[in-house]
Amino acid sequence: MDIFNFDDIKSSLLSVLESVKLVDVVDILVVAFILYKGISLVRETRAGQLLKGIMLLVAVYLVAKLAELKVLQFVLKNILDVGLLAFIIIFQPELRRILEKFGQTKVGTKRLFSIKMQDKVTLQWYIAIDEICEALEEMSATFTGALIVIEGQTKLGEQIATGTTLNASPTKELLLNIFFKNTPLHDGALIVRDGMLLAAGCFLPKPMDDTKINKKLGSRHRAAIGMSENSDAIIIIVSEETGFISIAEKGNLTRNLNIDYIKSYLTTNIIPNEKPTKLKKIKTVEDIHSNIDFNNKKD
């Protein structure tokens, strides 16, 4: 029996091509883009490995259906039906992160702000950046560990609910007091919204793939990376081991930054209409030596 009839296949293809309209092409391109983005978001996660297995099973199922292998079709169909439900249950955190990333869109807006920005909030951010940078400089010098999350468009209500609400104006003294060792709130994250210190002692989500993170990094840095993977927030970390200041954003961690760089970075990325300035990561010869010594220190 002929399984493949090339004349029929050719005739079917020509018939399909003749009936294709512009809207069909757009439809296919949109679906392809969604599939591409979905695969690119899960390929570096635990769900990505399982997805490869599911795709292989689907391929085998299609071959079995084409070859009319009914028993194999029945077995694979039931496996896929149950497997899809299991996939959703087991990998719920990963699927949630994917949907959150799809929701992190910027429609003609500057980071952290809507189209019409109130002067009051802009002024509050200028004050907040100055106070945060002054506190960071002192905490770095005294090896005081700190974890500061600057909220972006993604609202962090779940993380805020795990901490203590402050809703306070930022001051250097308050920031130093929050992260002073052995105080009740020093061991969690401080969340900043609209230039205000919203909540402290907050718990942050774990990284998507903890095994790929440098073993020398401590819990603060891991929490910062996890938060940056789950939102568009900017997270600042001060290491209590080395005093180094780092920034986590979009799943990436940039370490050992000086205050001038951080202040310019925050001003450029938070306050609208600010022109980018030349950002310097290395300020002195001592900074260069610190970068070299970093590999031999636990952060």
C-alpha cells in the first residue's frame, strides 16, 4: 500500500497556496512569533528540557498517525493528554514567569513612568537617588549588607506583602538604620516605589536556574538575580563580605560598581528626559585591584 502519494500532496499544496490571503500570512507570522518567544523564554529553564521531550513525543505521534499505527497512537495520545496537565502543574512557577515577561511591555513610555509624569514624583526620585547613593557609599565602606529593589512597571505587590510597610521618605539615616546588622529588617529587601521607601524585610523569588550562578555569590545576590528575572526592577546589592556594590537587571548581575556610575545609571534609567552620561565602572587604581581580588573573595 502506498503511504505517500506525491501527486496528491503536490495537488494539495498548490490548492492551499492558491487560497492563501494576506491575512493568513499575518496570522501565521503572529503565531510563529508567539511560539518563538515562548520557546526562547523556557529553553534555559527546567521546563525547557521537558518541552523538548514533549516535542519529540508529538513528532513520534504524528509519524504513528501517518503510518496508521493505531496502538502506538492510542498510547502516545493518552501520554500527551496526561503529560500536558502534569506539565502545567509541575512547572507552574516557570509558566507564571513566562506570562509575567509577556506582560512587561512598554508602550511609548520611559522606564518607571507613564506618559504624563508629575513634577512631585520626579523631584522625589532626585531626592531618593541622592539619599540612596550616599547610604550605599557608607554601607560599602563599613561592609554593611544591603538589598534595595527599585520597582519598575511590574508591580511587586506579592513581595511587598511579605515585608513591613514603611511608606517613608528616603533619607540616608533611615536607609542605614534599616540595614544595620541585627536590626529586625536588615536581612530582607527594601522596595522603593515612586521615590518612596515602600516596604522593608521583603522576601524575593529564587533564580530560575540556581545552578548557573557563581558559587561565590551569597543569598542577597541570588535573590537579586531572581527578582530581576521576574520583573523589570533594578536591584542594588551591597556585599557584607567585600563591600562591593552590584546591580542586577534583566537576569544579569554587574558587580563592583562605584557610586558615580550608580548615580548616573539610576538617574538615566529612572528619571525621564535625562540624557545618558558617560558611565565609568573603574574610578581609581584601587578599584582595579579590587576587581582582581574579587575572584578570591566570597561575595
